[in-house]
Amino acid sequence: MDRPLSLLIVDDDPVISTLVSQSLIKAGYQVERADSAASALQRLSNPSQPGFAMVISDVNMPGDSGIKLLQDTRALGLEVPFFFMSGDAIFSEHEQIRAGALGFMHKPFSPERLVLKIILTINSLIAA
């Protein structure tokens, strides 16, 4: 049996992080969590850490934003796909995708809808 894809959830809100993680675990993914962009970047740049199939990140967090995390990840030469979540109406889906994210969802969202969107995004990567 194939090993489940590993996803990194980045969100400073423990309730959202737990909700997203539990929903993705139920969908068959392996999930790790980080509560900040800095913590996520450490995990992403750690050579002993297994690679992640996708990073699912909040946009607005204390310290660096999800967009800054994406930029820092690319600056390190890492090409892991990003999917953004945001409760901030200032950031549009178009702006998130222009920043380099493959997907985006506004908060609040239903866990089922988020999982479906992530599955579709991952499947489109696999098919490409």
C-alpha cells in the first residue's frame, strides 16, 4: 500500500489548524502542523524532514504571512505547492494565485468543502 501524502498545515489559530488537520486525516492524508511561518519554514527546509505534497497556509498570521512563507520557500529553491486560506476580505483569490498559490479558500469554510478543494488541487498536480 502506498504511503499517504504528507501535508503541512500552517495556521496560528489552533481551532482552525485542528479542524483542518482532522478533516484531512479522515480523508487519508498524513498531516503535520506549524503555528507560524517561521516554524513552517524550518520544517520545509530541514533535509531530514520528509517532503510535503502541499502546504496549506493561512495568509494572515503574527510575524510573517503565508505569502512571505511562500516567497521564502521559493527563495530556498523548494517547489512545494501552496494552498491558502484567509478570513481577510482584502486578499482576493486572484491575488493569492498570482502570489503563487495553486488554490485558495475564504474563511469561514466547511471542512468538507475545504477537503474537496484540496483533493481536486492535488489530483490536478498528479495528473499534470
